[in-house]
Amino acid sequence: MFEPLKPCPFCGSDTPELRKHDSGEGWDLSWADVHCRVCEATIHKSARSALGKHVDEVVQRWNTRATDRLIDDMIRSLNAHRTIV
């Protein structure tokens, strides 16, 4: 099961949609995307592999925000300069 979708990072809509398609077994193409119904922003992943991997990846990419990385970098920097008293 994947984590809940965050609101759209572009328009703030809280109704993004997870869409997925599995053509079957073998070398058929499978894909998944997260799509904003308001501003049409979309993150898409397709390949000739298991659908479950695509779903996890697009949800993670949709939910990742630039500020998340910035905050993580700031915490690492502060921890690197922290002294134990």
C-alpha cells in the first residue's frame, strides 16, 4: 500500500488522482501516474516491468517537495556542526 497523496504542488488542489494500467504479463507495457484534475500536472512512469514498482515511485515523486530536501540538508548541516556539551 502506498502513502496518501499530498495536495498538488502547483495549484494546491487536494484531489490528485492515482491512475495505473497493467497490460498483463510478459513484455506488455505497464504505467502509473499521479494527475491533478485541476491544473493537469502529472508525474508519469512507464516501463516493461511490475506495476507495483511504478505506483510506489510515482507516489513518492509526487509527495516529494523541494522544501523537504532543503529542510533535510539544513538538519544535516546543523548536526554536522553540533557539539556535545
